[in-house]
Amino acid sequence: MSQPIVTVQMSVEFEAEYNPFSGKTPEEFSQTLEDDLHTALLDFREKDVKGIFSTVESVKLIDNNG
């Protein structure tokens, strides 16, 4: 008998230090964070998680120099 599947939808907001000299745009950097989130969740819940679907909704660069 198979286990029932539950769908959980949540919103997650990250603040992370961004190095503009890393060769990645803020959008590319956000994709890396999203990929890391998927990897971490799958590492911790390998047997439970059957799929991860996410969308980056916005990326804002905060200037700390002013």
C-alpha cells in the first residue's frame, strides 16, 4: 500500500551577502541559492520528498554603501 502524498506550499525569503565581483548577476546568484535549497532539502528528506517546485519571484540588490 502506498503512502499518501501531501503538497506543502510555503514562501521563503533569503538575505545573503552578494559579491558583485563573483561573475554572477544577482539573478544568477539567486538561482544558485534556489538550487542549494533544493539540494539541502533532498539531502535531509531523501525518502520523503518526491519533487520540489519553486520560482524566484524577485531579486533586489540592497546597496549598503549609502
